[in-house]
Amino acid sequence: MTARARVRAPELIGKGGWLNTGDRRPTLADLRGSIVILDFWTFCCVNCLHVLDELRALEEQHRDTVVIVGVHSPKFVHEAEHQAVVDAVERYGVHHPVLDDPELSTWRQYAVRAWPTLVVIDPEGYVVAQHAGEGHAHALEKLVNRLELEHAAKGTLRRGDGPYVPPEPVSTDLRFPGKMLALPGSGHYLVSDSTRHALVELAADGETVVRRIGTGERGLTDGDPGTARFSEPQGLALLPDGSVVVADTVNHALRRLDLDSGRVTTIAGTGRQWWQGSPTSGPAREVDLSSPWDVAWYQDRVWIAMAGVHQLWTYDPAAERIEVAAGTTNEGLVDGHAGDAWFAQPSGLSAAGDRLWIADSETSALRWAEPAADGDGYVIRTAVGTGLFDFGHRDGPAGQALLQHPLGVTGLPDGSVAVSDTYNNALRRYDPVSGEVTTLATELREPSDAAVVDGDVVVVESAGHRLTRMRLPEEATRVEGAAHRTQRAATDVAPGPLRLDVVFSAPPGQKLDDRYGPSTRLLVEATPPELLKAGTGKGTDLFRDLELDPSVPEGVLHVSAMAASCDDDADNPYPACHVHQQDWGVPVRLVPGGDARLALVLAGMDEGEPEVAEGPSERAPGVQ
């Protein structure tokens, strides 16, 4: 094993300050003696939410030696607001210290390129590993165990409580509700009480609790209202037989609610998260799902906004089967035939006539699916939105209008569409006839869904913990607003040849297992497509020689990488294997003298050039 420079971890700085630490502002010196795992996340990102779930077991099992620190690094303007970060920490049950870094200061210090990214710091304050994307829990467990042994022997490991201080609980009937459904006949509302892992039926006033369905504890348990368990449920859809389908998001499952008895049963999903290479169709209870965020009844199927893999899936209740309907798993905005389309975390669905409207949150877009004119499946079209990094609040012609991370969409009686424009705290309207976007209401707190009731519109104010009923205005207002781009800096690269290296080191005790074919995959695409003259497409090597067109000044490189590592045990015919994967959307700018190499760390440390900003270093054996 070759020696490499050990790099001292840069200090943790963030203008927004600390959450979940009481009045303390911990420094790395305060954390010396603990194994520190920095989780660079942003609350819009479903992959970041997956990593939060992956870290829960590690956090519990090593609470006396490991300190996890969330470094909140915003993509959207709304995510740079401190109160929004406070809300997100409670909403997603983050039980460790969080540094609010609205200006991406610590992000830059650690040379981070992707959400989510995990950085491991040993008890002496040196960076020993970096992991991007999901699926690294097993590798982190191995590394933590090794660091505990090494530093206990050296006397540099300190056991004890970390700096986490839980906030005071708040009592409200709803806590960060996600989606809602107006129930026929009774005038009641069914609401997914996401943070409390339950469903709530409210009376016609939208406030009085009629009943709660679910214990309120995280879990995947079928049964009556007093025993059923959910995990951050979101979307709700009424079926023709009068039952309700629930998108049980963090359980990666669909549940069925019998409204008469309140009984909950699982109808799709295994409780495990879908990974590349897993089946995408089959008996519904045997196929893994990935963060289903919303559901809608359309074309005699339940359509599912599968946010975790950037696709739309369908569930056929009669056949009890599930399958992919649209999307490639690539993250971006590409229209066309459903099988070729790209989505980015679709999070809201609404069927209206021949169209299924889609709130595509990460591209800040309103899109729709409809049957293809030639009868061959479905096509995907975009009404509002341009890409992953452009957003804002601007009304006017749809081609110029901007949204900011919408989570909900609702068909209106006149044929137009209401958009729950979540990060703009607004309810917007798109008119397919005129092609105009207007604003129906502002000063809503993170609206995530809406329904039309007797000519009014009822909005889920998720961060307001309530339903709000309002009259539909006869004339919507028009907001000139502003356009934004993510403050994440573009990477300056040289025109022409560009070497792409995805860095991956198998966890200790594991190796890449090629017994049944290549264990790595790499997909490279670009927006606009003209950016890449050579190097697009799929392959099995984790490197690629690209050629960038000098006539295209800027764009986004879409890189998807996967590596499967298995136990390195020649005597075990069935070694345990683990999948590591990440999708990068890397904004690049072509400038003379820019970098001719782009390194993206999937797991390990980049030996080609330093991955961490300045700090004192010394020579020592490398840590993979």
C-alpha cells in the first residue's frame, strides 16, 4: 500500500449556525477523540433523505464513539433560509447536530461535488474517507469498527455522549402533513401526517380530528388504526372501489386503507429500496420500490411518482402487478416517448381528462403524460421548466415562467392546473389554452398539495401544519418575480478532451466481484446533448475519455455510477454483496486553461489530486 499525505479536516463553518446542539457551537477540536461523519445534504434531495435513513442504525449502534454532523448545503434559494432548515431537521427526524451552511462555505472547504456526500474524520482530526451517493452504510460500519480498534489501541479514542441536544417537542394535530384527499360523501379530509407516521381524518372544517390511523411510530405493520404503522407517508389516491392507496414513502411500499374499518394492508413493495439491476415489473408484493411520493388513479391503473429513481410506475389492482411506465432512472428533463423520458424526483400527480399532470420537483417543472397519438404507450411533455439548476418565481408565458421545487399539482374545474409551488410558498396556475402562468396565492408555508372542494381550493400548508381553504380568485395575479440559479459553482473545464474518473475503493474485507460479469457501471449524458462530442452512453469502466464541444459554453454533465462489492472470502460460495451508487449533475463551464480531468468520488479518496482544501498534512500509510 503506498503512502499518501494525511489531510487535516478543515474547520466547520456556516453562517446559519448550529441546530440540535442547545446553545453550543461545537468545533472540530471539541469533537477530537470521536469518529466524525460529515453528511453533506440538502433537504430537497431524495437521495439525501435515503442516506439519513441509512445512517440511523450506525448512529444508534456507535453513539458513544461516532458523531454524525449534518452539513446542510442548499441547492435552492428557499433552502438557504434558516427557518426552512429548522423545519426540515424536524420534518425528517434528524437526531444529530446540523450545521446550517447557506453560503456553501464548508462544502467548498471539503471540495464536495454532489448531494449527498459523506466524509469520515478520524479521532485525531484527519480525513480518512469520502463517499458520494447511497449504499455506503456497510462500508461505513466496517471503517468505524476498524477506527475504533486502531484508536482505542493508540489511546486517541474518547467514548461518551456527543453534542446532540434534542429540541423541545411541539404539540399540534398535524406535523408537516404531506398530501390530502377530499373524501366523498362525508365532506371529510384524509391527510398524510408525514412526520408523525400516520394518517389523520379531519372533519369538514379541516381542523377537528375525527380519527388517527397508525400508532405514530415508524414501522411497516399492517392492521387496524391502533396497530398499523407507516414511515413518512405521502400521497393518497381514491380507488373506484372506495378504498385509498397510500404512498408509504420511507417504507418503499404502497398500502391500502379500507375507509370503513380503518384497516391497513400492504399491496406493493417489499419494504426494501429498489437498486439498479433489481426487477422493474412483476407481482406487486415481490418488487422493490424507491420512495413513492404520490399516487393517482389514471387510465385504469394507480400511477406512482417514484421519486427515488426518477420514474413513473404503475400498479394494476386487478392483476396485483407493478411495472415501470416512464423514465430511464437518469435525472434530468427530457421529453418524448415515456420509455426515453428523464424526470427528476417526480413528487406530485393529478389526473385530468386524458392527461396525467406531474410536479417534477428537482427540475422545478410542470409536466404531463398522455397516450401517444400512434397508440404506442405514452408520451411526456413539459409545460413549465427548463432543467435541474434553473428556478425562481416568475409569471407570464410558460416558456419563460419559473417555479421552485413544486411538490403538488391539482386539476381545476376550468381545465387549468394549480401547482403547489412549495419553495416559493405559493399556489400557481397554468392555463393550457393560453399558455400563461399566474399566481393564485402567496405567503403559504411550503404548500405540498391541494384539492378543489365546492368551488374552493384547500391547500396543505406543510410547514404551517394545517389545511387552508380559500376561494379561487376570478383573476389571478401576475408576479414578475426573479430568476435564480443554484449557488453551487460550475466547474471550469477545458474545451476538448476531458478525462472523467469515478473514484471507487471497495470497503475493507470486500472486493469487486466479477464472477458473473462486470460489477461496475457508468452512464454519461449531457444537457444540452451537443455539449458532448464523444463519450456519451453506457459502459462498465469507471473512467471515460470525453470530448467537449468548444462551441457550447456551458452545460450539465449527467454521470451515473454503480459499483457492487462483495465479501473477499474465497471459501464462501455466497458472499454478501453491497451496491454503491450515485447520480451526479455537474454544471460545467468551458474555459481555456480549465481542468482536463474531472474526478468524482463514489467511495474512497482521489489519489489524482487533493480532494480536501488546505490544512496541515503529514506522511502516513493511506486509508482506503
